[in-house]
Amino acid sequence: MNVAWFIANKLSHSGTKTFTRVIIRIATAAVALSLAVMILTSALIRGFKNEIVNKMFGFWGHIHIMDTRVSNTYEPMPFNRNLDFVARLDSMESLDYLVVEDRGIFGSNEKVTKAKTRGGIAHAQVFAQIPGIIKTKDELEGIILKGVDTDFNWDFIRQYIISGDTLDVGSPGMNEGIMISQYTADRLRLDTGAQFIIYFVRDNRQLQRRFKVSGIYRTGLEDSDKKFALVDLARVQDILGWSPNQISGIEVFVDDIDDADVIAEYLYIEELPTQLYAESIRRKFPNIFEWLDLQNINGIVILSLMTIVAVINMITVLLILILERTNMIGILKSLGAHHTSIRKIFLYHGFHMIIKGLVWGNVIGIGVALLQKHFKLIRLNEADYYLSHAPIDLNLFQVLVLNGATIVVIMLFLILPTYLITRIDPVKTIQFR
């Protein structure tokens, strides 16, 4: 029989003084609140990263292959879609590559190790784009038409459609359909089925084409929603005077996001002709991904502060419990109990409080997270956060890690105040009982 555990269990369920009872409840509440905040913080950060990254990659792909002469002006530069490397993209599997690590103080000693990507290329789709100006009766609006073909994956954009439907690309005849964002529709006061003219400049000549709104979408990516509209690839090729084989770029989707930079570099060095380059979306929009990385730092700060709050409260209450039970400690010492055994009693007592706090912390943290996930109670400014509500991504493994880490960290710090027991003199405690 574990005597220390038995005594600690009796202490946990015995009646205590009013002041001590309040202190124990405060410490338990501090553990519960700390864990609840940590669960919500981790779920929110995971939700933000996953939602924004999925939106970015869903709209742009993981890697862009374009002409080296293309800049941020979105001017179309054509290349042939029938080049040899294009046919190999969809069948490309995991790659072997070398990782060079700098070692030593000045990086003079390099270590080269072999590595392998977790996956290959999942999908590739062609596109062509051209800037133009939308003209209605009362408004003008700049727009970039993104022409897509039959290989375009509509799964992403379909979940953000507000009204109407996707384009019927690749059908015989000239498709006048266009998908515009809700931002553009609101600015120009357009609805599904509305027709308007878009003006283009080609070879110093003005061209105009009529389009009909087939669908309206809203991704929440303000820059993309403001600038882009989706049309049939053949329509863009017609405006530009290109042949059916000419495109301005290829969007590549990889199996694992972490492989994007490696695969982009491999394509650029090994597969692409000299006039083309491959760029991962992370390098194309570094500011967004730096902002997402900053959220990890914020999360670490919050988790650290919550852990400190729980630790301080638990140390305080354990010291109070030790001082309150000095008579009991003196009697146990006089009966021959070792310091280690007596310290275990209070550590077990603290463990009981931690477990109780963790139970309530899980209930509160997971409960609030589920409420936010299903009812979207916390709303956000979509222009600033790319999302209309605070996203939640609860991960069972992460919740278990937070619970385990909280127990380990607090218990390690609780060892320190128990050393006070070694300073208690049994003769004095029994004498002044």
C-alpha cells in the first residue's frame, strides 16, 4: 500500500479551513483557465494557418510556372503547352535531393545529407491571363481575366460561390461566361446573368468583348477578389490572338506543402527550358507567410504566460498547505517518516488539484472551441484577416500534449516548495500544537 498516496487522498477529500479551501479553488481555477486558454490558442492558430494557407494554395496553386519576362504587371507572355515537361508533371512522384548544412562557428564545415520529398505533384492546370477594364453604365473597374481550361479543379472555388454556378469551359463555340468576385459585383452593381463590356489593349489597339456573369464568388482573399475574374481559356486566347496551344502559365499542386520549394527548384533546374521559371507561392507572397509564422511566436508567448500563471498559483497553494499542516508533518517525522515520503504526500495532493483543474480546463476549452466552430460566434474583419470568423482546428493529439506538458511542468516546479518540509522541526511543531 502506498501510504503517501493514501494520506494525500484523505487530505484532498477532507474538510479544510475556509481560507485554505478558497485558495485551493483559486489554484484549481488557475490551472483550468490556463489549460482552456492554451487549447483555444492552439486551435485558433492552427485554424488560421490552415484556412489561410488552403485559400492561398487553392486559388494560386503551390507552384507557378511562367515566362521569365513576366513581372507583377500581369502582362501575358505565351509559351507552348505541348512542351515535353508539361506531360510529365502529373506523373511526377517523390524526389531525392541533397540538404547542405553549415557546421562550425563560421560555417566552414558543410555536411551533405540525402533527403526525400514526402510526395510528388498531385495536379497541374494551365491558365492564361490578361488585364482589362470593365465598363458598365455608371462604373469602371480594372480586372485581370484568368482563363482556365478543362483541367481546372473547381472544388476550391465551388465552396465559395455566392450565387450562380461555375463556368462550362471547353465547350464548342465562344463561351461568354465569367465568374466575378462579390467585391467586383458589389462595386459594379452586377448580379448573375448581367452582361457588360470589358476593354483590352492589344498591339496599341483597343478591343472590347461582351461577357455574361455566370457566377459570383467570395474567397475572402481581398487582393485576389479585387483583381481577378475567371473565364474560359479559349476566350483569353482569342483576345490575345494566341493559338489554342499557347498559355501564360501552369499552376502546380503538390501532395505535401512542405515539398513546394524543393519541387519548384527541381523543376526550374532539371525540367524547364531556359525561358521559363518555377516559383513557389511562399516566395511569391512572402508577407502573408511571414505573418502566419509570427502567429507561432504569439502562440508560444501565450502558452508560456498561461503556464507561468498556473505554476505560481500552484506553488502558492502548496506552500500554504505545508504551513497549515506543520503539526501533521511533525507527528509523521516523530513516527520515523522520511522527508521524501512526507514530500510525496504534498506532491500527490498537488497532483489531485492539477487533475481537477485539467478536467475543467478541457471542458471549458474544448466546449468554447466547439461552440465557435459550429456557431461562428467571434466575427472578424475579412479585409484584415482574410476570414469572416475566427477559425477553429481542434487536434486531439495537440490537446493531449498540452495536458501532459501542463502536468509535467507544474509537478517539476512543485518539487521546490516541498523542500520546506526538511526545515520543519518535529519537536517544535508538537510542542506548540
